[in-house]
Amino acid sequence: MLQGPVGPFFKHLQEYLKNSGYDVWRISFNAADRFCSQKDGRISFYGDSSDWKNWFTDFITTADIDFVVLFGSEREIHRIARSVASEYGIRVIALEEGYIRPGFITVEDDGNNAHSPLARRLPVDDLDIQPDDGRKVEDFHAGGAKVLHSMIYYALRNLFTYGKQRKLYHRQLSLIAEVFCWGRSFWRQMNGQVRNFTTIQHLLEHYDRDYFLVPLQVDTDCQLKEFALGWSQVDLISRTLKSFAKCGPDGKRLVFKVHPLARGHSNYQDFIEETARAYGVSDRVDVLDTGSLGLLTRHSAGMITINSTSGFSAIYHGIPLLVIGDALYAHPELATCGEGKPDFDSFWYRGAVADDVTRRLYLGWIKREALMIGDFYAKRGIRPACESVCSKLKEKRTAEQIEFKIRSAV
């Protein structure tokens, strides 16, 4: 096991797998990782990325490892680990936030998002796919737990990690900066509640299907860093506003939704409002930093994103979708794929939507192949998430045993 989500989930998973008969080793890369792991079976890696590949190669080949489990397949240490594991034929189980939430976690072989085995594909016609597979899914209400775990994790990481290990951070903000940003996020949330509610109410009452939604992402998200095809949030905001000012349909609005985890870490609201004013469209542009994404999507005229998992909401609700970067769902039958060179001007008028059957089967396929019940942060969701990961390991182990028996018989 390598790095997991912030909080105690990997510690619980480590214990669960041990009780299920697995010999489990947890590799920690900083003080917070060590705190969130069991001492028995833990190895603290004290090198940097230049040392990591050689050490990890020696470890997995000498210790006779069958599986590597990690969260966030595009973190630098995880990209290296996936490459080494692939070279030696070792299975990688990659975890991520659920593509469809709440109630699901993502559990896949090899990688997630644009590196998922399902990326840019549709299910084949002869698969028996049910849009609703009958699994009981619940909202574990993990928001508060995730914020608390994040605060504890980054405090421990920044206060008690020294030397080369500090170079392995996938988020480089200092502890003081993190505290300030999260405090500012809370203040903005409280201060903007009335404004956000009023704006959403106005949109739903007077602009139903007459506004385009642009969900922003978290700047430090590995998906944005690795699969944006050269695009940044600033590019997205600027180019979308430029096209909307020049070609946006009369009577339509443009709505930017700041990601709740980025609310305190950026000043995109000021940037959007000032740019819109300079382009002469400030009276047709709104900025939100809270509110139900599903509700906003369902009543929109279309969605524009670099590669956010918000795109799944657009597919679910049958809303025209323009995806600029590389994404799991970047398939021409599901979305308008910009491939790094989007045509905003045309999208305002000719955004295509897949038929209902295609969309329902696709989402059912994603649920069946990549999503499992559980939550990484909420206490009630941790055990089912552990059960889900364990069942994935057993599924792969069974497949390998069958393959071995076939080879032996031949």
C-alpha cells in the first residue's frame, strides 16, 4: 500500500486486509502517512523521487509482491510505482473519489480518469448492462469529515516531516498558507450564502435551460495537471468569456461555479467578474461558490469543462457537454471533444447530446466496472469501502489462479 486519501482510511484498510489473510506492507512518505498507518508492516521511505524508482523496484521484486494499492494514480510517486509494477507484471489497484457521487468510490486496475482502462471507450453492444444495478447507495455525508481529516493530515505533514521527504509532497502549500486558505474558505462560504442562494433562485426561476455552466476545478488536482492538454483555469475563464462576449446567444447567461475545495485557495471570483466587466458582459455572468452541482446542471443549457468529473452530471442529465482536455468520458458520442482546441463559438448553438439509451448504458457500465460502495472519510462508509477494495483483490486473485490453471493444463 502506498499513499491513501487524507485521514485514517488506509489504516483501516491495512487492518481489514490483514484480517482477511493478506500480508500487507504500508510505505509511508511523510509524518502524516506514518500517523495514518499501522506500525506493524510499515516502511518509512526517506528518499526523494530520484531514489524512489530503484528502491521500489528492489522492494516489489524481493518481497514477492502481488498487488500495489494506491490512491491518486497521477501523483509522481504513484506514476513511478505504476510504471515499475507494469514492467514486472504486478497488479495495481488504483483508488480515487467516486466518478459518480455520493455513495461510491472508484476502484480500478492500473489507473484512473484518463488512464482508466475505460477511458474514451463505450460499452460493447453485447454486454448485459443494467443502468441501475440494484446496489443500495447512500449519501455518507463526508464533507465535514474530509475537511477535518485534511486539516489534521496537512498539519502533521508540514510540522513533522523533514529532509528529502518534503520534496515528495503533491501539495506544496505551507501549513500557515493552508490554515489561512481554509479559514478564508469558511469565511467566504458563510459570507456568500445569501448571495449564492439568491443567484441560484433567480437562475432557476428566470433562466431555466438558458444558462451555460462552467464548473471550475482544484488547481492542485493531478487530473488537471496531467490531462488538461495545456489548459489552465485562467485559460478556461478567459477563453470562455471572450467567446461568450462575442458569440453568446442573446438572453443566455454564463455561470461559473468555483470548486468548494478551491474556494479559499483562489481569487477566481474577482478575476471572472473583472474580466466580464472588461468584455462588457458582466450583466450576463454569475459566479457561485456553493450550491448543488446536480441541480445547476439539470437546469442548464450546457456545460463546459477542462476534464472535471462534473461531466458525468451533464451526461446523466442529458445536457450538451464540451470537454476541452483529456477525460474518462471524452468520447464523441457522449460529448463535444475539444482535444485541446475547443470551438466555443459553435458550442453555444450546436452542442450535441447522446440519446437516452446510450447515456444510461454508459453510466451503468461505469458503475459496474469502476465504482464500488463506500466512502473514504465518513465513519459509516469506511468499512464498506474496505470490503469493496478487498473484493477487488479477491476478484483479481481468482482471475490469476484460473489463468495459471489454464496455462498449467496446456
